Amino acid sequence: MSARIRILFVVEDITLAQVVRLVTLASTLDPDKYEVHFASAHFDELIFAGTNFVRHPIFTVDAKEAFRRLEKGKRLYEEQVLARYVDEELSLFRAVRPRVVVGDLRFSLSVSTAHARIAYAALINAYWSRAMTREVFPLPDHPIVNLLGEKLAGRYFPKALPRVLEHFAAPVNKLRKRYGLSPIGDLIDVLMYGDRTLFPDVPLLTPLREQALHEVFLGPVLWEPKTALPAWWSRPQPSGPAAYVTLGSSGRLDRMPIALTGLRRLNIPLLVATAGRVDASGLEPPILAASFLPGGAAAKRATFVVCNGGSSTAYQALAQGRPVLGIASNLDQYLAMTAVRDAGAGILLRADSLSADKVEHAARTLIEDSKYQLAARRVARALRSYDCGERFAGVLRELGA
């Protein structure tokens, strides 16, 4: 029997979404053909239980510090941090000798894989592409919004954006120069860099004006936890509307009480997954809470889904034909939720100006206006038409693996 082909997955373990997307993709591979190696800062058994990956602990910056930096508009990494990343990745490559490296939001891989001359596939949502069909780049939560107001900040942001994108990519380009590599460009170019760029999206949601030959739509890469269900899950639920609510690991936790206040006014069941960030025992009816819920099943029980607007939960909801109320704060969430809104399948609310009244009004709209339900079902059909595992296997074959 010939030796199995080694595929190395390297994740930037800051948010749950990045980890579970790569775990989901890795789990689709034929274990008789591929030997999966997985590098991450942590290996939560809720996520990795049942997998047979060869695990490699690697350094990732502290998640809380990363979120603090982003909230202040600072870049995630300086050159010395990325240099540590690259050193560790190169050592890992020498030990594992992978045929292909697959990464998610790990900026340093654009340096280490190029230096080591290893095929690299980068997972990134298509809504980050310059070719994405949209009117403007959305304005994320930022201290300048509080200082200038949303209207004035919105006028300033498009002018400042090119410099911001260059600033965030500068440490990567400096490090590439140190390794004798040419600069890539700005942050978007860094995110899109790879021998293959893998989009966990469908064109209906993220239409591109043009698509490069190395860019591939995989379709949604969906994950939900294999966890014990709460006692209330098996009880008969009342007929009528219901909502599934979760802000995930990266939504603004201080917005949850505001959102719940608005949703309580509807007097409907609220299925709440806290992601372990809130004490579920302190939440009272009509809230039915648990640390984790199977997102697809919870969305199917609901009329609409409330989340941070990011693609993980938003796509999970849309796959069940449920519209989304997205409470976005960081740029990725705004980009994802703008795409959902433009497809007619959800309503976007800003976390920095959230109010209970806005939440109540948006929720009532999603329940009462059938066009959102119809749009969500249209998106669901598009999502179901893609098999991410099959397409990913095709990409690996193209890369000689």
C-alpha cells in the first residue's frame, strides 16, 4: 500500500469560525488516501472529538488582545510576531513534509509557504475580494464612528481605506522582503494570496465581477457541535414564530442584553446559544438557553436567526431557509451581512448603535414580511447545490495531492 499524502491545515485560532471551518474541510478527506495534520493553538475536544488528525500545537496571539486591537482600529500583528509565526511554520513544514498546506486567516503562510515552495490553499470568504459586486466597503465599528458620527465617518472611511489596508499588510510585506520575496500588496491581497484561493461561499450570495483561474467556490463549510442537548430540547414547542439567537465567539457580548430586551417584546420562544460566554442558568423564559446548540437544527426550529452577522451562523441559518438579523461589529461581519442583506435574506444592524427598539422592529419585519423568507429559501437552494468536500478534493488533485 502506497504512503498516504500528507495535508497540513494551519489555523489562526482567534475565533471559533476559523478553526471549525478547517476541521470540517479536513474531515471530508478520504483517510485511506490522506494523512491529515492539523496545527492550532488549542484543540478543544468539542471541536476535535472523533477526528484522527495528527495534532501540532503552534503559537497564536491572545484572542482577547487581538479583539482589543481590532476594536481600537489597530493592526493584528507587528513584524516580530509574524516572524515568530514564520519560524514555527517552517519548522513544522520540515517535520511534516506536507504536499499541500491549507490555511485560514494565517497571514504568515503567505511568507512561509512561498519560502518553502509548498503548495498553499487559502480559505477566505469571497466578500473580501475586490471583484465583489457591491456599492461601497461597509464601515465597521471603530472609535472614529463615536467621535465623528456614522454619517461623517462614512464619508471619511472610503478615502482612508486604501491606507488602512496597506498599513495592515505592511508587516507581511516587510517579512517577505526579509526572505527575498516580492511584496504582495495590501491586506486584501494578503488574504487572497495562495496557489488556490478557496471561497466557502456561493456566487448567488457573493457575486464577483470576475473570477481568477486560481479562485474556487467551495460552497458553504458548515459545522455544528456534537454536544449533549439541553432538557428543554425534547419538549414540545408552541406553534408560531421563534428565534434562534447566538453571538458566537466574536460578537459583542455587551449587545446581548439589548438584543434580548428587544426580542422579549415579541413574546416568542428564544433559543439562545451562549457559546460559553454567558451563564445560561441566569436566563429566564421565554429564553431557552444552552452553552452550545446544533446550529442547523436550532435554525430549522426558528422563524429567523439572530447572530453577529458573520458567515458561520448566517450561512447556517440560510442553509435552512431562515432569514438573518445580523448585529455586526467587525469588518468581516459587516462584509458578510452586507452580502446577506443585498441578497434580500436578512437585516443588518450596527452593534455600535444598537437599541432594543431597532431589534424589535427588525425581528417583526423578518416575521411579517414574506419576502425575507422567500429570499432565504432561494439562497438555501443555492447553498445545497454545492458539496464543499467534493470541490475541495478536486482542488487537492489539481495541486498534485
